[in-house]
Amino acid sequence: MIFTGTLTMRSHKVKTSRQLGLSAVRLALDKKAFNPVLLDVRPWRTLMDYILVVSAQSTKQAQTISTHIKDHIKKENKHPLSIEG
């Protein structure tokens, strides 16, 4: 999942892209993802700040992790720039 910029929450608190990325890591770990890597690509990319890469034991588990993260991010009125895999 790719997250960009500084994000505003419904509660009007500002959540940075780093905080959002770390939240996504915690959500992935809730669904038993392993080897999470949150890559800081700010020095090289203007479109995104972080890329989250996680591993799963099966395709079904990977889909569950992705759905879990998307659902929680959507509750904050945010949307990932893209989802791969």
C-alpha cells in the first residue's frame, strides 16, 4: 500500500503519512502478517512518502490483510494511492 502527504482525520487532528504508515503496519500485524517493511521513499519520490511491504503465508491471508488495512484507513476517510499483490 502506498500513502502520501499529511492527512487530516475526522476529528480534525493531523495524522502524518508516517503515522498512517505505522498504523498500517500494526493493522497488518493484527492479521498475522510477517516481515513488515515500511520504506521511506520521500527523498526519491514526490508522489508518495512511504511504501508498506508485508508477507503472508497464503493468497487468502494477503487478501485479508489488505482488506483489513483498507477498511480501517477508509474509516479515517483516507484511501491508499495503490495496492499491489
